[in-house]
Amino acid sequence: MQSHPFRTQAREFLLIALPIVVLTALALWATYQFVAPPPPSKIVISSGSETGAYHKFAKAYAKRLAKSGIEVEVLTSKGSIENYARLTGEDSSPQRADIALVQGGTANEKNKKGILSLGRVFTEPLWVFYRSKDTLDRLAQLKGQRLAIGAKGSGTRILADALLAKNSINPSNTQLLPLGSREGAKALLDGKADAVFLVMAPNAELVHTLLKTPDVRLMNFKRSEAYTRLFPYLTSVTLPAGVIDLVKNTPDQDIKLVAPEAALVAREAVHPAIIGLIVQAATEIHGEGGMFHRIGQYPKPHDPDFKMSPDAKRMYKSGAPFFRRYLPFWLATFIERMLVMIVPIATIMIPLVKILPMAYEWRIKSRINYWYAHLKQIEKGLKEDTQHARTDFFKDEISEIEEAVSDVKVPLNYSDRFYELRAAVDLVRQRINARANSSKKIAQTG
């Protein structure tokens, strides 16, 4: 009895499809070796002092990334030099960072190693406050005085050293005090320093305090454009009259300042999806206008100190990838990773899928044609057996074929061919029987 046609058809497809499934699985495994790993669930950002703008912005990044399920640890630091060391692993500290905020112009070849820029994110003017009856508008006028130029290793110290050197000011002719921002400002107010150098965002509380302090004046860099030519990482900015206090007209005139730009940098190994999230966060956080820049001016997709991250450049140019605009971050990144597998898998699957029906049909036809070949051999034998000597042999052969054919399993849609085969078997059997009857009559007549 023939088995159920649907089970037969399923079995036939399985026999054909199984090798295809195995090949596809092997292809998937091989392709998966080239799929990027998933983004980490936690990153570390090195910022600055706890009261500074770097720390404030790093906290804002952490809040933004938390919405995408990424935990951010924010480390305080002594400044840009320590941040570089945490990125490159050059220091002896066990703390390591993935992302950092650094002051433009503080990098050298050593601490650039393995670091990419995610863009410039905001302006940090150099504020030189002094106490003097005379109006000072050139750094050269500070020669021989007591100058608080920032702690060793800080971005302020690096910038101050570079600018003072251009004005022939050095430890041999001027007292340079290695004091941090707050210590330097206190020394100025206490009369222990004649000037203090600060690199800070314009909304820093310390800056506003000094601007409103009587007898403390802010140096007007009338040669600010000259400094931008000598130091490409500097820009010339203007502090408008009255911007701090319109009622008291603080400051009482437009003041020219020079300003480095804070850079957002990352280790080369940071996951591209994390880079994308950081750039998105920076665009949201720094995109608003400020005292020294217009709306949309920051972040900037270029950096004179570092090579730009290709992933960051793509984000600036095209925005977030399609799936990240509409799906949760984890799901979007999973789909993006899996898309890498589509092309090679499709290359394998499309031909195999086309071959599957042909292979299936060939298998069924070959099973039926096998018995047609046997029938042809019997017919050939009948033609050659002119003396009818092998009639009994052919009768046994056709009986065996008929029995075997009745057990052939074919799908329902091939039933017509199956019954054609059975009809052909019956036709050959009739010819053999006719020959046997003919031989019997001849024998009886004789």
C-alpha cells in the first residue's frame, strides 16, 4: 500500500532540502566570523575637575546615553594630559577611558597615538585677569610679574607656556606660579599673584565672579588675530560689552580674546555604534547657541590636532543610520550587524533555491525512469527471443517489476506519471502473456 501522499512529498522535499540547509548553516557560521561584535553596555569618559565644564558636559553625555541602555562612568581628572594618558594607557594609573574631553592644542605625537577625534564641541576662551592701574592689552606687559599659569599637566598651563614663550616670558625673567584655576584666582584676589590665566567656558562661575570683582580687570587681546595665525588651534572671539551685566555694563567695552576649542576624542577601538551615540549626544548638547557661537556652529566635524573618526564623519554627514532612528538602540545595532550576512547568504541561497525544484523533479523522474529502463530491456529481450525460449523468464521479471513498482513512493502531483508507469508495466505483461499463450497453442497443435 502506498504511504500517504503528503508525507511522501514532505519526505522527498526533506531529502532534497537537507543538504541545502546544511550548506546554508555553514555559510551563516562562516559569515558570522566577520560580523562586528555587539556594542559594550558600559563605557568610561574622562572629563576634568568636578566643578569644571568638562565634567558637566560628560555628565550630560552620560544622561543621554543612558536612554539607549549604555552605562557611562564619568571620571574626574587633572586636565587634558591625564585624559590623554587614560586613553592611550601611557600612565601608571589603573583607570582607563574610552572617551575624553581635551583642550585643543594640548596634543603631541605621543599622546595622539591611537586616538581619533569626534569633533570640536565648544569654545574655551583664555581669560587673563590682572590687577593693575594700567590697562594691559599685550602679554609682553606681564614680564617680571607673578603669573598663575595653571597646574602642571593642565591644558591651561600648556597654552600659557606657549603664548608666554612667544612673548619672551620665561621662568628666568618672570615668576610663573603652578596654580590651578581656583588657587590662582584666590592668589590674585589675595594679592599673591598679579595675573591669572584661566581656560574656561564662558558660563563658569569663577569667570563671572572675577568679571564682577572690583579692581580685577580682563586683558583685551587686541592682537588676537595674530595669535590665531601663530597657533592654528586658536580662534579669535569677542566678549560683547554688557553681556555679563547689562545694568552695570559688564564688561564696559568689547573685549577680544583668544580661544582654543574643546575636542571630543576617543580610542580607535571604541565601537562604531558608541561613536554614533556620542556624536548624537554632542549635537544635542552643544548645538544651542552661546556667548561666543551661533546655533548649530558646534559640534564641528573637523579637528586640526587629530584625525577625524570615519564613523563620526558619517554621523555628521548623514545622521543616525535608518534603523537607529526608529528602533531601540539594541535592536537597531543587532539588525545592522546581521545585515552584513545578507549579501553572502543571498549569493548562496538564491541559486540553491532555484536548484531545489529541479533537483526534486529529477529525483522523482529518475525513480520512475529506472523502471522504464527495465521495461525496455524486457522488450528488447522479447524481440531477440524469436524462439520464445525465455518466456517464463520474462514472466518472472515482469512480475517482480510490477510488485516493485507498486511500492514506489511518489508525491501526489506526480501520480499521473506513476500510473503511466503502471500502465506500461501492464502493457508489457500483456505482451508476455500473449506470447506465452501463443507458445502454448503452438505446442498443443503440434
